[in-house]
Amino acid sequence: MMRAFAIGYAFVFFGALGSPAWAGSTVTVETFESKNYGKVFATGLLEKNSQDVAFEQAVPRNISTESNVVPARYSMRGKAGPVENQGSCGSCWDFSLTSALRGTSIMAGKDPGRLSFNYLLNCDRQMYGCNGGTFSAASYLDRPRGTPTYGSDGAYTARQSSCVSRAPVASAVRYHMLGAAGSNPSYRDIAYVVGVLHRPVSIDVYADSKWQSYGGGVFNGCRQSTSSSTNHMVVIEGYDCESSVDKSGNCVFDRNGNLPPGVGTWIVRNSWGPKWGNGGYITTKATNRQGERCNAVATNALYFDI
């Protein structure tokens, strides 16, 4: 049995015999609440070749090479569409992309209304329906294709069925994968799209058991993970550069467009319904104290032009 007590700002852990497991080291104090939801939530991102295929089809944009300033924080939470629920189907890829498209339209003053979640699920046969999909499904949202109104092709039932052809009410001119081809997007890349362009960004994350049990606060239970372990797609709708801000109220980035290790948060809209997390959202640290992406969050990132 382990027990701990605090000495100043450092935590010292002692084993059963009272000898210190380590001394003088600082332990990360969890800043989030956990909740037992009594079930495992569906995810659905398939990482197999998804980044390569998506980059091939996208118009890439590396904002880190541009000179635009980024405000210290911004949130479009509650302004870019409601929290949806993918249910027991592994259709996070569908919900992330479809929600990002609608959110982009809403923020541009052109709300098309609730969009179909059957369209990508049933009509993009290069994906695997409830068994998963990838970022490259965004090509099915480019004109002349696009998403019809919710219900026009039937109610979402969390099952893959036959494709029903209906006229689209929302589509994109193009989509962009952020970051240079073959590299991950920087914090600045994503924050610029959210805070300056005011568009939601579809991203990936490793939704492990601790991430799934999030109930509120700022998630910092970061697990070491890489792009090969990401399994879920969600939408970034806000950020906070926290302490890395200049006197003008703009974020301060390093030469690669990133914040100091452990600094910065993302406001993320999930697709597990409003009873999960904080009203369907999670606020997560962007990186841990070593500068590694927290649960590989935003290893890949996509946004739409409409």
C-alpha cells in the first residue's frame, strides 16, 4: 500500500516499509473529475494510412510559417452547433467531420440546420461504417457532394444501412489538413483557425479509459501515446494559451508554433451526448510537462472552407 504527503510543492511517496519511492520529485496533481458512466463509449477512428490519404486529397496549410497574431484565448462553445451522440456505432469520424462542417457554416452566418449523420456513414463506402473511418472521408463533403438535412434520409440509428440519395444542404469548397505534409500541426496552426478564422477543427485523440471517464475540470491525466494509438475523432472549438501571452494579449509561440511544455488547453466537443463530461465537452491540456501531446490530442487536424 502506498501513502503520500505533501512537503512544500513536492509530493513524497512512501512504500509499505516507510522508505521513499522517490524524494523531491513533483507529482502531477490531477485537475479533473472522474465519473463512472457504467459503459465503454464507442470511438471509431482507423489510423491506417488516414494521414497520408487525407494529405493527398487536401489542400495543406502550414500556418506556423505565417505572421498573423493569435489572441490569448477564444471559445465558440455553444455557438457552433449542439453536442450529438454517436451511440454504440464507431462513427466518431462521421460526427466529427459533419459537426465541423455545420459549425463552420454556423460561424459564417449560414446555419443549414441539423445535418444527416447517415450520409457519410452509409454513402462513403471507402470507410467502414460503424467499424470505423478516417479524415479522408472529408472528400465526400466537398462540392458537388455534401450532407443532406437530418431525417431526409432517415433518422440516425447507430447502424450502417444503404445509401439514400438526397440533395445536400451543406458542403465545402475544400478541406485543409493543418501542418506541413508528413508533420503534425502546431498549437498555433489550430489556434489560428479557431481564434482568428473562427472555424471548428476536426482532430484525433487517444480516448483511453481515463479520458472516457472524464467528468469535468481540466484533463491532465495524460497518457504517453502516439499517432498510431489515436482511436477517436472530435472537434476543437476553443483554446487558452494560459501563461504564454504577451502584453498585447496575444499568444507567444516558439519557432515551431508551439507553447511551452504543459502550457495551453483545448476546448473539445465530443460526440457521446451532453451527459458525458462537462455538458458533452472536455477541456484538456494540450501537452504534458515533457511537451508530449496529452493523449496524442490533435496529432492530425482538419478544417473546411465553405
